[in-house]
Amino acid sequence: MKTQFITSLAALTLTAVASAQEPLPAPEASVPTGSFEFGSYGRVRIASDLRGGWGRTANVVAYGTRIDEDSYAELELRREDKWKGDIKTKVVTTLALFSPFFHFTGQINQQLAVRNLYAQGTIGKLTLWGGSRMYRGDDVYLLNWWPLDNQNTIGGGAGYQFNADTTLAAHVGMQRLENSYQSQQLPVVAPFGTGTVNVQKLDRPRIIETLKLTHLIRNGRLFKDPRAGFKFVVYGEGHQIGAGVYQDTLTGQDRGLPQDYGFLFGAQLGIWTGERDTHVNLFVRHARGLAAYDPLAAPLTFANDRTTMGSTETLIALGGNWEKDAFGLMGGAYLRFFRDGDVSPTTTQKYDEGTVVLRPELFIGEHWGVAGEASFQARRFAYPDPDRNSQPLVASMWRFGLMPYFSPAGRGSFKRPQFRLIYAATVRNNGAKELYAKEDVFNQRDVEHFLGLNVEWWFNSSSYL
């Protein structure tokens, strides 16, 4: 009996020791695996007009060339995490810095803006996000412009990826400008004590909904080269703004502002070769009513009922890049037809405009290059030109530029950072000069010079991927 007890005890002891030596199963992770990421887009320049003054931007259309554009930068910090299973999240914060910087004002009041401040979660094929977000698609680089979809609202959205090549995305957002079209505060007698307090007299934010379907044809299904492909995009927007009451500060009378709405629809066709950023994108869109106006701009004129009904915008845009051996060619162009809702046939708010720009490049070795640029832009107003026997006012200009540069990241039109020396000459017609006040030197000079140093970069930015 004693022998059996000792034998059983020894067996239990050996079992316990063996179990202790075996690795325990790892518990399911309750803490996400993730990282902090930093990204940025930026451009900074100094420039002279070769007459002792500052080199100014000289475009006469809504979307002119970017060769003489002002300084601007974005600083992005984000947190990316992978949770249990296929759940992922990221939180993005992007702060924008606008010119002029304090070096040209002497005041520490740098213009800042929150461009991104949102959280996004993905589970399987579904993506949800909420917050403030730059929500946009492809651009025309030489015009620094997103022709189809370009929203920056506070709101939220959802996306569903049906497969690797087809995605549906929706978004709803809100914005309100501090102007008499959307917002007004008035001082009134304080309910207690002395003095005044401000009350919100006019409060009508614009609400915007978007819907976008993207489909890709790639991976050798159409082209022999598996790197090449097509992109098809169908896109739509809805805009609404509520009714409100605005008080005329001169007369003290209330003025009613009716509710308003608009819609936009468009499409994009893109093709890429998969070699050295070679691609072409074609965009078309048409907007009516409130959607004909940029969400960050207020209409200047209205129909008789104080709405934007009757306002239209139609545009077609093209952008692309081609590279082969030591040569490259970038291009961009658009035509835009805008009509306001005012019944008056003669107004500066009815016009046709367009731009075309070409930038040929010669790559010298792996890190140097020189680019030339030629562009033409014009706007034709439904407004009489007093210098042309009341013919429509036409503002136009030619611009020619030369840009030698250094590219540390290697050869390519979209390699960044890029350090540039830029010279550009802008030749304006009389109509373009008439857009400026008589006292402005842009009204007095036919040719404008621009000589500057410029650096541009982008890296690891969720807005430019």
C-alpha cells in the first residue's frame, strides 16, 4: 500500500513537472499592435518680380498654373492600429500653414487650419470614418486642382469594397461660413447686469452628401502588362441649405433667406501604364443650383427668389504624365462654363474659361533635370468691355517658364523633394489688366516677371497617397 502511494505520488510529480515545462497557450491580444506615423506635404518659395517687388501669383482663371503659387504646408500625425482579427483603425490629424509667413508680416499670427481631424475604422470590407477630412480623388497636378471630388467638411462616411477592384463610398458633411449668407451674430441687451451679449440671428450651415463608385480593370485583364490598368469613377453630390433671417445692419430691417439646394454629377476615366508614373485622367462634371458653388465660397448673385436656382457649372478636364528614358511630359487642361442664377444677361458671374499647360522635362542623370513650361489661360465674361465697343470682356494671358531642379530621390516628374530655380514670364492682354484696380501695377504692366527659389516635398501623407 505504501509502495503504491509512493509510486502514484512520483507519477503526479513527474506529470506536474512536464506540464510546467510545456509552453502555455498565448492569450488573445487585448492590446493593439500599431505605430505613430508622420507625413507632410509642403512648398516654400521666395520670388522677385525683377522690379524690386515680391513675385506675385498672376492667374486670371479659377484654376491657373501652379508654377508661381504661394507657400503652403501640411503637417500630419496619425496613429495606425491593428486590432483583433481584421479590424484596423487610424486617427489622422493634419494641420495646414498658409502664407504669408511671419517673415513677410512681422507678426506672430500665422494662418492655420485643421484640414484633417478624423478617426477611421475598417472591419473586413467595410470602412467607417468620422470627423474633419479632406475627402477627394485624383488631381491635375500642374493646376493644383481636384476636378471631380474635393470636399473638406466635418461629417462622416462609409465605404464598402466589393472586391479588390470595386469600391462604393458615401459621405455626409456640414460646413458654415462666417458671412451674411450663412451666419450672423447681433449684439443685444444682456439679460442680467449691464452691457450686451451676442445672439445668433442667422444660422444655416450647408449640408453636403456624396456618393462615389470606383472600378478598376487591371492585373492583365485588359493589357498584356499586368502593371497597366483602367479606372472608372461615377460620382454625385447633393447640397442643401435651410431658410433663415438676416438683419440689414444699415436699415435694421430683417430679410428672409429661402432654403436652397443643388446637385452635381460627374465621371472620370483614367489609364495608367505602371511605368514611371505615366497616366492620363479625363474628368467631366455638371452642377446645378447650390452645387455650382464651392462649399467654401458664398454666391455673389441670385435669382429673383434669392436662391441659386438657375446657376450651372459644366466642365471637362484632362491631366497626365508621360516619361521615357531621359524625357518627360506633364500636361493639364480644362474648359469650364459657369452661369449664375441672376436674370441679368450682362454680369461678371456668367463666363467661360479655360487653361492649357504643358511641361516638357529633360532628366540629366539620376538627380538633375530641367523643365520648361508653356501655358495659356482665358476667361470670357458676359459683360461689356468698354475698350472694345461693348464687346464681351475677355481676359487672357500667356506664361512661359524655365525650371532647372535637383531631385535627391532620383529621376521622375513626381519624385520629391525637389529643389528648383524658377523663372516665369506672364504676358497679359488688356482684358486681363482690367481685372485689377487702376492703381495696381498688374493693371499697368503688360509683362510680369517671376524669378524665385522653390522647394516642394511630400511623404507618408494620407491626403496625397
